[in-house]
Amino acid sequence: MSTPNTNKTIEITVSPEGATSIKTTGFTGSSCRDVTRDLERALGVSGRETLLPEFYAQTQSGERLQQGS
């Protein structure tokens, strides 16, 4: 049995043209949105959002997050 990866990282990339993107790893559920919200505002990042499989993963409390009603 392997232990879950508890390393959480936030990667901010700025292209030579000035386009900015933020990528998180190690977060589950919507916690990634919570930790990047202020960074997005400060950097002016807006637009497309790509959700990784971790977004739909179970949280540590055992709850499963679902999109919709």
C-alpha cells in the first residue's frame, strides 16, 4: 500500500508575451481554487480553466465532490 502524495505545489508560469498561468498539484477537490484565488486576482489571470483528475478526487474527509446538483 502506498502513501498518498502530500506535497502541494503552485506553479506560476509567465510567457515572454506576458501570458500568465497557474497550475496546482497535490490538492484535491476545490481546495486548489481556494489557494489560487488571490494569486489569480493579483496577477490578472482569467479565462480558461482546466480541471485535472485531482479536482474530482475524494477529499481527506471521505466526501466526494460532484459538479452540478
